[in-house]
Amino acid sequence: MPTVPAPNGLLDLAPSDPDAFARVPSAEEVAKAVLDEGRLKALRATELLDSLDEEAFDRFTRLAAALLHAPVSLVTLLDAERAFFKSSWGLPEDEPKNREAPLTTSLCKHVVAAAAPLLIGDARLDARFQDNPLVQDETIVAYAGIPLTLSSGHTLGSFCAVDVLPRVWEENEITVLKDLGAAVVAEIEFRSAAREAARSATEARLAESLIVAENRVLSLILADAPMETVVRELEDLVRVRPLGLRARIVFTDPPDDASPPPGSPTALASAAPSSGHAGPRAIQWSTPIRRLGGSVAGAVVSSVEGAVEPTAVTLSEDIARLAELALDRREAAATLVLEARRDPVTGLANRRQLFEDLEQASRSDTPALLILYDLDGFKQYNDSFGHPAGDALLSRLGARLGRAVEGIASAYRMGGDEFCILLPDGEQSSDGVVAAGTAALAERGEAFSIACSHGSALVEGGKVAGEEAMRLADQRLYAGKQSSRASASRQSTDVLLSVLAERHPGFGEHSSGVAALAMLTAGQLGLDSVETRIVGLAAELHDVGKMAIPDAILDKRAQLDDAESAFMQRHTVIGERIVAAAPALMSIAPLVRSSHERVDGRGYPDGLSGAEIPLASRIVAVCDAFDAMVSGRHYRDPVARADATAELRRCAGTQFDPSVVEAFSAVVADGPPPGARPAVRPLPRRAGDALDARPKRPARRARQESH
């Protein structure tokens, strides 16, 4: 039998052709294509299934039958269970069953599966179709089908011609069929576009009306209208759109001014909208209304007769969101009133509440005692364990402070690590209250110790106002704290120096000499008293790590060899660990570590250079080298002070900071006039340079002339 090639790959081949079956989709491929959800969705969107005959489609089938001289022509749409004939020419018009056919007898399904033309000259001779009842009774003998494929790529069905006699499909006939099929597709897509445009226009008008209505509700919410009014307006939003939707708002714990309808949804605690049937044709679902924290506060219970439009679900969700906004605003306002006077970490009264209470105390005839507390060691705790642990510690301490003075005084957290007690009757003995506060704000554990310093002042009506009492208490607090810190660091330093002196008596004299020179140099550089004291401590402790160096190296009367020099250079790291073990000296430890760095980066242990080296360490390095030269070593005699100063100047810019050398030279010389400063431009300093911890930089080891 002659064949005519089809452009998309399916050919009308004689059954004897071995390739005939390979080009036809298998039963599995047909089922997969027919049941494809995307294709079925596109088909449903056309709204053509089960629609009446229309001239717009009938003219195509009529024209195909006339041009191809075929007794039957069909526009077939294939859903999951049947072939629906949107238009048919040549089938009896008085039989409703002729509007559709079962999938089992439809040849259209092969066109849909292949998305390509199917041409059959004589189905009776084709083993693929011989078992088809319509072929057996010769209702279909010859068949030519063109796929109806949308621009989206979904094939909805076929446009076909059927003959009851065998025939050869000519190429011009196939072209006519394809052109008419393309016109059918164009008609379908035109209708869809027009329908979508009309729907969009309607949606736009309704959406605009809804926006106006929602804005009206939003204005009520922002105006803090009664909750009952807001609920009523929200429930009336469903009337803006003709969706047949009914909605009511139900709260599990209604606000004081809300009176929603009685009853509750069936699944208020569900994490997602629940659904169920409220009647024979009614569908009901609930959309949760959530608080800011995520807990369920209520629900919008919605119901609609018949099918649920997506816009109905969206509207229910919009109502729920607006209800959440109204509820959140109400709860936030109540929370703000509380939080404005409460500390969120400890639950104690905050600074604002304290100043209100101080104002009241200032008008009282009975003096009140204001006691300020500041935690000692809290910064180190935060740095070591992290801010969440720090907040947990503050919460524990605040709770203990509140319990310690409950019924006697009021407890406050000022912010940071500052707490406060206000004792209404300041004339009574306050020692017990002060001691109770001190004990409550203390905690010890593995690797940490928290204590506190305090200062107090009376608030006396007509004499000392609240702000003045706060200023006095703050001054006394920090005076006590500085004294405590100085005392603790001095005690720790004395202990370490005593141990070092026992280990090697000569170190004590060397350390004190270096410290004296370092403090004078710090003053010449313009450091304040606190920074100068820190420089002095670093100078006293810069050699403390040598207590771990063997005597054979310390007392060697010759130059150290490479191995010994490397071992000696470990003393700065060892010293850092020893000093850091004393909480009062933690800020001094990194200065000890850097005391043998060089400004050219060839020092040890980290190879820091220039301003990377803390200023205090740069000062110690100059004073240490000078004292070592004028005091002598086992392997060389002392040098004159003038020669030592000259050597320092020679090494300025390589081993030593030039500005420090200049200031040091001014200290040890007969001049300069009081208050003079070195003319050399100093290396850049950052804020708090004398207290800088060791910068992060890869370590480089370099030999240094002295040890």
C-alpha cells in the first residue's frame, strides 16, 4: 500500500513494515500522555468540555469534510476517561451518544501521545488497530488526525477526518487538515485570552473595591477602634465580592472589648487551615489567626456553597491577616506599657521606672537611700562564654537581687551590668540591705568569678534631688571599683614577683628598674595615670615567664646557641599564660607576650611590626634593653648610660619605636624642659593602644640579639 510521510514522524505504513510499531506510542506512553495533569488542567481551562455545538468550530469540520471528500470530520478533545467531540460532521445528530466515545475505541489518543499526525490508509490491515470495534464494524477504515497543540505545548486532542473506505492520504490533503487544525487551535486560544481578559477586568474592579474596604478596616485598626467594631467590619468584607462566601471570626481568648459570635472552629490549634463540610453542598474551613509568637489566638471560619474559588480562600486569609494585625497592635500596646518600665532580661524595674521613683522620693519628707551596683568580671564572662550565657547570668543575678530585697526595697537593672536598689527609709540601718545586694550579685563557677562594687547616696527632699543622688552614687561606685582593681592587680603582681625573686634574685631588681623607667617614659609620651600604671605593671611582669626557663640557660656565661635561644624565646608566651591566670591582670597578659617584638617585624613570638605592637610593649622593650645594657650580662660587661642611649638611637626604626626612644632619651638625659615632647613623629596609635590585646597574625620566629 502506498504511503504518505507525515511531517512529524508518524507514517502510514503497511503492517508488514518492521518499523511500523516502533513509531507508535506504547500503551504505557499513551496512558501517561492522556493522564498528564498539566494537559488535563489546560483542557479544563478552555471550558469546552460538555459545551454545546458552536458554528465557530462546526465550520472547520464541515470544510474539512468537503475539501478532503471525507464522510466524517471531528474536533476531538481528550480528557482522562473519554473522547469528547466538540464538533462533528457526518455523525447522526439525533443521538446524544455521538457527542463522545470511550478512550478504548479512540484513535485520537495516539495523536495526543505522540503529539504528531497519525495517518492510516486501511485500519483493517493494520495489526495495531484490527481489534478496535469501530474498525471491525468498518465505521473507521481510513483515518487522518492532526494534533491540537496549544502554544503552551499541551495537546488537547485532534482534528481528524475519517473514511469508511480505504484511501491514500495525499500531501495536499494533509496540508489542508493541518491548516484547519491550526485554525481550531487559534479559535481555542482566542476564546481563552478573551475570557481571561474579561475575568482580569472583573477581578481588577473587585480587587479595587476590596482594597478600599480593607483600607477602611486598616484605618479602624490604626485608630485603635474597639475590637468588636473591627471584627464586624472584617466579617463584612465577604460582601464586597460575589463569591457566596460567609465568614465569622472566633477568638480562643477574646480581647476585653471583642464580642464575637458564639462557637469555635473545630481546629483552632492546627498549623494550617482546616477544612470540612458544613452541609450537603457547603464547604467549611478555618484559617488560623496567630499571635506574633506563633500561638493560635483564633480563626476565621469560612463557608461557601458548592465549589471553592481560590479567591475565596485568599479573601479568608486576608481577613485573618487583618485580624492578626488588630490583635497584635492591641497586645503590643499592652506589652509596651509593661516593657517601658521593665527590663526584658531580668524582669526587674528599669531605668525609666527608677527615675520616676526617684522623682517621687525627692518630694518625700523621708530620705531614701540609692545604692548603685556594678558587676566585676562580667565583661570577661561575656567574652569567655558568649552573650546568651551572659544574659542568662544577668537573669539569675537579677532574680536573686529582687528576692533579697523583696518587701524592704525596690530592685532595678540600669542596663549593661549595672543594678540598683532604692531603700525608701534611708535613715534606718542600710548595712544589711547593702550586704544583701552584694551577696545576691555574686556568683562563682569553673573558670569565672562574678562580684560587684557599689556606691550609695541619700535622696533628700529639698536637699539632694534624685539626679544629684545618682551622680554622687555613681562617683562613689567607680572610685571604689578603681581602688579595688588597683589593689587586686597590685596583690597579684607582688605574688608573681616574689615567686620570680625566689627563683632568681636578680630578676627583682631588673624588673623594678625597668618598671620605673617605663612609667617615666609613659609620662613623657603623654599617657594618663591609668595607662601609665598599666605600663608599669607590664614592665614589672615582662620577665615572669623566665621562672620556667632552666638555670643552665639563665646562668650561662656565654652567648646562647640557636637551640637555647629558641627555648629562651618561649618565656614571653609562658609569661602571658602565668599573668592571664590572675583575673586582675588579664589585660596585662598580651602586653607581656609582645614585650620582645621589634618594630621591623623580626621579633618574637608573633613577628608583629610597627603599630601592631601595643604601645606599652614598645615602651617595655626600650627600657628592658637599656637596663640590660647598663647592668651587664654573664657574657658581657655593663656599658655606660650614654653609650646605651646611643645604641638605642642606632636601633630606632628597626628594633625599637623611634618615638619611644626619643621620649626615653629625654627621661634619662639632663633635659629637656618640663612638659617637652619628642620632636620625632610617633607611630600611629589606636584608641586604648596601651591596653591593646595581641593582634591576630601568623607567628614568625626571628632571632634577637638579647634574651
